[in-house]
Amino acid sequence: MIEFFSAGVLGYLLGAVPTGVLVCRALRGADVRQQGSGHTGGLNVSRSAGIWAGALTAVVDVLLGVAAVAGATLM
């Protein structure tokens, strides 16, 4: 039961990381939520900060998902 709860907490915490906001702020100094569509995903980041920033955001988002699944599997 504790493993199930821990996996949920881990997934929630990893999913709460605003990758797009962090990447756009680090590379451009702007808040991606105030630009374009207002979403924090890779497409809006690429529109706001460039294609490489959008690609980085997408890759990190995928890796966070993989980390959540791997962490839950290993528990």
C-alpha cells in the first residue's frame, strides 16, 4: 500500500515540474505563460524561445514521464 502511495506522490511531483517555464525563463528571461497560447509545452516554448528550447522542453518532459514510470516500477 505504501508503494502505491509513494508512486502516486512521485508521479505528481515529477508532473508538477514546469519544464517549459524553466527552460524559457533560463534561455530568454521571459514567462512562456504570458506569450503565444499561454501553454507551457514544447510548441509554445519553441514559438517563444526558439526551436531548440522547444525541443529541450519536449525531451525533458518525456524524460520526467519515463522517470515517474521507472520509479513506480522499481518500488
